[in-house]
Amino acid sequence: MYEPKIVAYACTYCSYPGADLAGTSRIKYSPNVNIIRVLCSGRVSPELILRTFREGADGVLVLGCHFGDCHFINGNHRTAKRIPVLKGILEFSGIEPERLRLEWVSASEGERFAHLVDEFTETIRQLPSIKQVIR
Amino acid sequence: MVSVGQHENIEILSYSEVEEVSGFVGNFKVRVRKKARYVDEELCTGCGLCQEKCPAKGISSEFEAGMGTRKAIYIPFPQAVPRVPVIDTENCIWFQRGRCGACQKLCPRGAVDFEQEDEIVELEVGTIIVATGFDLFDCSRTTQYGYGRCDNVLDSMQFERLAHASGPTGGRIVLKDGREPEAVAILHCIGSRDENYNRYCSRVCCMYSLKLAHLIKDATKAQVYQFYIDMRAFGKGYEEFYERLQKEGVVFIRGKAAEVVPHDGRLLVKAEDANLGRLVQIPVDMVVLSAGLEPRHDAAEVAHIFGLSRSADGFFLEKHPKLAPVETASDGVFIAGTCQGPKDIPDTVAQAGAAAVVALAMMDKGKVTLEPFIAQVDEERCSGCGECVLACPYKAIELVEGKAQVSETLCKGCGTCVGHCLPKAITLPHFTDEQLVAEMQGALMELEVA
């Protein structure tokens, strides 16, 4: 049994405050996730995600605002287009596409954030460690 | 409105639409389509003779909420500023059949011009205030209350016209057959606080329902029933008004009405009285549906033109709910009134004042403070593919001589272009690849889960 390492990229205006709310509401969630703040989920480039896997992350969460809610009008639309393509590339390279997930979390969805993180951690736990996949 | 129309520094472009906004704070260029109203604003004195003589009668009036009629040439409502009529080309005999022209012949000033065309006006402005208002919830979307099916089931706007001295009945509150109602039910929360339509509270309906009840009590001997979920009398003096209505003998039933059915020539309102914990059926003569407020049907389009974001309920999103309530994600564009969310008149006036002051203060200062997050282009690496131009939500990037150039005032630093740039020519200070990678490496290193 191993403990997966997960990196979450969360946008400043929705998902990061959402995670914050989970914290201030004292909702417990899996400690396997470390959150990195970006201004907008649109900032998360495919290269950055691939690099994150290479550096040893077992799973990557990209969290942005719900459609229409984005502080940056439609930065999240770009993310939404990008991630499915990247998943295809991951699959092609032999990395399970489930390791990457894009979700929309608003600033008021602390509970959803916690639930999501727990569930994602469980999904990743079922997969082998990334070290066995990338050599 | 009249004093606004007369103010030397205010120009009103009525019957016009903004088609495009370009530029940035302090230097906006706005393209406005001034639609042809077929009446010359300069010549028209607003005498209303054309409206009187127009033979195209019986067109359902928007202002009377369908309860009155208007002509094909009409002044939209009595207090309209400017007081200039417009021709409804769909119903105008001249536009449909090529003859008539009564208004043109009879106009003492010769102001009617069938040849008028849409005019494009280019404006240069420093700041913009968007105050586009709301749409009333369309009660025909609900089927259980008999709206549009049963006589004497009105929405609040129709009732408002009925009760108004200048309305279709001259202010007499009467049923369709001309009788005075003996009992009236006012149904709250139609289209608000309802998972089927809108989950939010429209805020104004409780109070205007109380006002309508007061009007009924004032003008008739009818018994008034209010079916409510919660009474939200939140403002200054509102609770006192609620108490006054209770003293006037209005019956308050806590429970949203479930159904309205015709019964013995009257209407039967079925509801659960939550305070008594039992079902009630109350026969009334008239039902008024307190319709909620919705974002305008074209809010998505307007948001796109002005670069606004919208909240989940569809209203325009302010920059910060407490600290920047009239600012938006686009610098120099402000919002006021119900386009930002349902609110009553005092709140709208306060917000409009705030928006005007913030907009003026910004222009008075003459300069703007920028956030430090502005995308930077490494010209040597830039291949000029233009992906970033397409990606930028603010249209802040353009290609100049084959290289991307970021407008410092337009860029908000979201970094979408960075995520899109294949040759990695764009960086975002404070969120550079190196910084994020270092952060990520740190995150992965520290992680020691027991």
C-alpha cells in the first residue's frame, strides 16, 4: 500500500477560496493533496502538467471556476479544451488518463472540494505508483 | 428622467444598441447603432398627433403588459424621455403595404421620415457604466397557476397597470367582466426560490406584493390573501409596513400556493398552510402572481460586448461582493442596478450613485494603478503563431510585425496565453514556469504522509 502524491492546481478566484473554505469550515480531506495557486486555470499549461507527473506526482487535479463564473471571462474554457487533448496524450504515453482530472469548484463549494479530493485520492490509490509507470 | 434629458453634460441615445467596445480604461471606443425610429428627433415636438391619427389600431401594448392597445406609431410610455414616437414597422401599414402615410401627412412639423436608416455613432469614453436592468419572470412558464389560461390570473406587472390611474381601467381594480373582486389572492415567489426556475430570492416581490395588497384594500372591499414562503421585509420602514398590512386585515398564509383551478366561476387556490400544518383551499375572484426578477434575455451578449463575467444565476458579476460591489473584472466598466442582481429602488439608487462616483473618481485621477501581473513576451522566442491572440479573454494581445504584443492596460494576468504558448515565449511575472515548477517540486518533496 502506498500513499499517492497529488498536486492540485487551483485558480485564485474560485477553487483556491473553495479549498480555503473547506479549511476554515474544518472539513477533513485527504492530506495527499498539495495545492498550488495559479491566477486562472488557463495558466496551467500541458507542459506543466507533464512536468508534474515527471517530478513524481501520482495524480494531478486542475481546478477552475464553473463556466460563466470565471473571473477572467473564459480562461477556463481554454482549460476545458486543453485537458481532454492532454488526456489522449497521456494515454498514448502509457500513463493512465484517470491520473489527470479537471473539475470546477466555486468559492462556495468547500464541501465539494473536500469530497472531490477524497474521491480523487481513492481513484489514484487504486493505480500503481507513478514511479512504476514512468521509468 | 426629464432633468437628465435637460442636463448639458448628459446625452441620451435612446432606441440604440452598443455593438462593440474596444480600447481600454480611459480610452474606450464604443460603437453604437442608433436604430431608425422613422421620426426626426430634432423636429418632433412630441405633440402626439401622429399617434392619435394612426389607423393601425389594436396592437397589444408592451407598456400596458398586454392589457391595453397602442398604434403602430407610438410613444412607448407617457413619461418617455425623449418624448419622440417610434414606428413599429411590423404593424405599420406603410411599411407592410406601401400606402397610408397618415402620420407623415398630418405631422405639423414634417418630422416623420420613412426613409430614415440606422445610424452608427462612434463614441470615445473614459469609463462605462452598465445598467441594463432585468426581465420580469414570464409567468406562462408555470402551468399550475392558470396564467394565460384562466381569466383574472394576472402577473404583478399586469396588476400594477390595472391599479394605476393611467391604466386600462383608469385605476379601478375590476375583474374581466367589470365586477369588483370579493377576494384576491397574491401568490409569492413565482419563479424565485424555486428549483425549477431560479433558486435565488428576487428580493423585491414581498414588498411589492404588500403594496399591491394595500392598493386593493384601499380601492375595494375585497378580502386579500397572501401566500408566502417567508416574508422578507428587510429594508427601512418595511417591517412597519408589513405590520400595517396585518392591521388592515390582509390574511397571510405561510405556504407557497400549489395550484390555482377554476371552480364555480371563481378561482380556487390550493396551498399548504405550514403554520396550521394542513391543506387549505380558498376561493377567490382574482389571482396575482408575484413574478420574480431575471437577468435580461440578452445578458450573455451584453457580457461579451463589455467583457463582464456573470454569476451562476446569470446576473453580471461584481469584482468583489463587499469591497468592490460596482467594479467588474474589466477595468473602467462598472455595473449598477438589477443587472448585477435583484434589488429594490433605494438599493438601485444607492448603487447607481456609487457607480457614478467611482467612475468619475477614476477619470478625475487621470491615471490607473495596474496589478503587477502582466504577461511579458520574449520577442526572440515568439514565433508569431497568434495562438495567444485567440486565447486571451481580454483581447489584450495583438500581433505587431509578426510578434505578439501585450497591452499593459488590458492584460489582467490570467495567464491563459502562457498556457497556450507553444514556444514558451510568454511569461507571467509571479507565476512563471520556474516558480510554479519549484513550488510543485517542493510540494512533492515535502509530502510525507504517514
